[in-house]
Amino acid sequence: MALKKTQVDTIAQTVYRRYPELGGVTPQVRNQVVGAASANAKSPAGGQYLLTFSGKAMTASGKAMPRVVRVTADANGRVLKISTSH
């Protein structure tokens, strides 16, 4: 089961609120395989998805810096984790 467009849009709105410099960026969506041995898995066997948003952020000195935000979501479109590069 893949994420529906409405679920991706809802996740994207969460990212856009937290990282406005990524507003309008379309994420790359990949299926993540979650092993059965993963005791810390927050999602059932329905699977997880990795959404990657890539853009640029401005530093305090006015220079552009690459910004990558990775979102792990479950099959229901619920955000499990958000991480970013600096």
C-alpha cells in the first residue's frame, strides 16, 4: 500500500510549517522495509515511508546552505520522525 496524495500533502504541510524555506518542494517518497526484529518499530507491519525534501536555506551571513529534511511516516500518513541536515 502506497501513501495517498492527500497523506503526502498533509505531511508536506507539516514540513512547510516547520521549515518555510522548503515551501512548495515536492518530496521524494520511498518505501522503507522495517524488519520484524525491530523491537523499537513504532509502526505495524503495514510499512513505513521515507519522504525526502531538498532545498536551500539562507544562513545569517546571507549565504545559501543546502537543506535536506527526511520524514519517516507510517502507512497511515502519521509522522513518526523528522530529521534535517545542517
